[in-house]
Amino acid sequence: MIDHVSIRVSDLKKSKEFYEKVLGTIGYKKVAEFDGGVGFGVGQHIRSAELSISSPDSSMIWIIQEGKEDPLTKNVHVGFRVADVATVKKFYDTALAAGGKDNGAPGKCPEYGDTYYGGFVLDLDGNNIEAMTHLS
């Protein structure tokens, strides 16, 4: 299991709004925010100035403002496994409505396996985000 992923973005305010909408479709909520970044998580998270605890089954996506020492993340691909086809479609549609660009409409992806179903969107900085599931 991946514990966390960080994506450095060109416009934190716009990306925060984008990811809050899109990740909300798959159960992620804003769990941390600081000057220059925001964290979206699924699972249990406890955060304070002195303490950071996450449950073993939790996962975080950090959206960080790019800077001189922290260049823009480019060409990353993050795939999120979801429960069903309806959630893939909701993720995809929400991402497009929030300003993302189509990178592969929801559908079967036989190149990834007989049961693979995914929808792909480029975020505001061109990173490929995907929701996927396996068909029964």
C-alpha cells in the first residue's frame, strides 16, 4: 500500500479546489493544510503541530505549491482503485468539470488486463490521474 504521494503544482489555490472536488468522489477529504500545501486523506488521520498519526490503512495525497527548491511535478501518473464503474465515471466527469483534460474516457482497458476498467484525466498541470476498477 502507498502511504502518501506528493504532487507539486503551479497554482495551489486552483489545484486545491480541483483535487478537493475530484478526490471527494472517491472518499478523500482534506485532513491537513499549511502555508504552501494541503493534504487529502482516506482512513483515519490525527494531525497537530506536534503530532501526526495515521491508521495503517490510510493514504494521503499532498498537493504542494512549487517553489525554487521544489520544482513542479511533471508527468506523474497516479491511479486510484475504486469500488465500481459508476465511481470511475463520477471521478472522470468531476475532474473534467473542474478543469481537467480528457486523457482516456472511462472504459475497458484490455491492454492492462481482461477485467481492467479505467478513466484518465490530466490535472491542471498535466499530470495523469486515473480511477480504475476490475470488472467481475
